[in-house]
Amino acid sequence: MQESEQVDIYDVVIVGGGPAGATAATDLAGKGLSVMLLERGGRIKPCGGAIPPIAIDEFNIPDSQIVARVKSARVVSPTQRHVDMPIDGGYVGMVDRKDFDEWLRQRAAVAGAQRETGTFMKLSRDDDDIAVVHFRRGRNRKELERVRARTVIGADGARSEVARQSIPEAKTIPYVAAYHEIIHSPESMAATGESAKEPHFDSKRCDIYYEGRLSPDFYAWVFPHGDTTSVGVGSAHKGFSLRSAVATLRDEAGLGGNHTVRREGAPIPLRPLSKWDNGKDVVLAGDAAGVVAPASGEGIYYAMLGGRLAAESVADCLATGNVKELSRARKRFMKAHGRVFWILGIMQKFWYSNDKRRERFVSMCGDPDVQHLTWQAYMYKRLVRAKPLAHVRIFFKDLAHLFGFVAP
């Protein structure tokens, strides 16, 4: 129709400028496709900010974005017993999502993507059956803008509006609610005229609390970001006060008096959707597709990988005209990581269910075999097949803890 001819058309419109959307935009613009990256603006996702080495390597993340290098983790049980898990010869990078996400969007723009700040409203079709993306430009304007898109990538986070309008299952996916407070780190308090009050705080260690009073079904955390620190908690239990839990954790960790820089909250999906595309011209990525690791809540690496796989499937779809290419994003992701997600899901449901099991879980974390395999799986996203005896030992140790043969 005449109206559709007056509306700009892009090869790809990407809704959402977080790690998934910005990565997809960079890759697709780099292939010479016309890309619009629509980002709502003004929102920072609550996130511990951990970046494993494989993400730094695969996505060329520069040192300038790494605000801290974590060399160990400390897990804390319901009885306040702690187990330290050092990283042998490596580190986990930490980023601040406020700066990191914007850097990713700028990289996409340099690659050739057109950035737009606005709020996605709906998808429709023109007379040629081409997708029309309706959005409200800026943050306050009431009139709707429209662009046409040969393909659309929905990377607009958990409870994605693109997903809800395109994939029926997206309306029923379960979530964990996450909340954190970014505070001044103890080491940086001198610059603000305050004095450091927490001698146990370690700027190179992530602290993870498995305590039912802080989270009845997930965990709480203290993650250093250099000059700032993320103190947060997640839970899917309705009525559980995340803010109260964070206040309790801050007080007990000696961080109650540290200046609060900002507060953020958002839902985190509990499992990947069983379908990421509409079989026509829409594919999902990142939280919109549900790719947050169960048990750990890790999302940045999986979001960036999901964005890259979505970009590859879109590029192949546009090149061949075969809409089945869109389904390959999920197939490739699940082939590489589906088994780990399944294992982590079972682990979360069992070990996080009550404090008695949490106590045993923390005890298991002190085992050297468990620590080695955990860090290898987390940092490099692979199961360590070179040490089958270690897997056997862990299996029998796990059974011993499960049936209570080992004292917690």
C-alpha cells in the first residue's frame, strides 16, 4: 500500500540494546546489512557483572571495560560457615552494566548500526506482509513512529514485549525477581571522606550466600566492581522482600553504612523458551529467549552468544529466503549448552530447596575436585572430559551428601 512505501525498511530491526541486542547489531552491521538498534534508554539491569574468560576472548572485550578481576569465590552456608574457592591461575572479569552496555551499543554504531532511543510498542504487517515495528521515540513523546523490517530480533529482556506478541509460550515463562544495590566499595570510601568499616571485604573475591532467610530459593551476593560493589538477592517467592534481604546482608557484611550509588530490580527467566522464532521473521535472543543459567543466574555470556547466534540465523535467512534458518539459533545454543542448563536446573531445585540441603551443598563446594570442575565449566563453558576419575569421585561424593552419609 502507499503508506508502507513511505516507511523506512531495514534488513533487521533489533529491539533491545543490552548484551544480546548490541552483539547482534554489531555482527549484522559488520556483514553489511541495514540494522536499526532500538534501545529504550535510561535503564540499567541489576546484574552481578561477571564476565568469564571465554566471553572476553570470543567477544573482544577490552581491558578498559573490566573494572575488577576476581580471583576467588566464597560461599556461605546457613550456619555462617564459609568455603573459599580459589581460581587457579585465572580470573573472572567484572563489568559495570551502566558503562558496559553503552560501550556495546557504541561498538554496534561504529560497525554501522543505526541507534534509536525509544520504546517498542507493537508489531504489525503491511499490505506486503512485511513486519512493521511501532515505537515511541525518546521517553516522553506520545506519537508513534514506524519502520518496516525484513526480520526482527527481540532482545528486549525478560518479559519481552516482542516475545509476548510473537511466541505464545513467552506469556507463561517463570521468573526469579532480582534486586541489587550498587554501593561504594570499602577501599574507595576514603575518597568520599568515609572510613572503611569491613576488614573482611575482598575486592578480588565474590561472596555468595546460600541462606534461606536471604533467599528462600536462590542466593544473595556481594560482587566487587572496583570502586563500587553490587549487593543483591534473587527469589521467585511472591511476598519475599528483596529490599529487606539486601538491607540485612549489607548490615551483616559490614556494608550498611556505605553510600548507595543506585538501586535496580528486574525479572530473570528461569529456563529457555522451547521456541525462539515465529517461523516467519522474528527470532529472540538473551533474556527474551530465557537464556539465563539456572542455579548461577549467569546471563551476560549466554546473552552475547544468543545475540550472535540470532544474528547468524537472521543473516542466513535473509541470504537464502529460508525462514527455517531462524530456528537454528536455538538449536545451536541448546546443542552447546542445553545439557549444562538441564543439570543446573536440577541442582537449583534440589540443593536450594531448604537450609539443610544448602548446608550440604556448601560443604560439597570445599571439595577440590568440585572446585576444579566448577571453575572449568564456568570459565570456559566446557565439561572436563580429560579427568573421568574426578567425575566419578564427585558422583559418589554427591550421593554421600544426598543421603546424609557425610556430615555437613
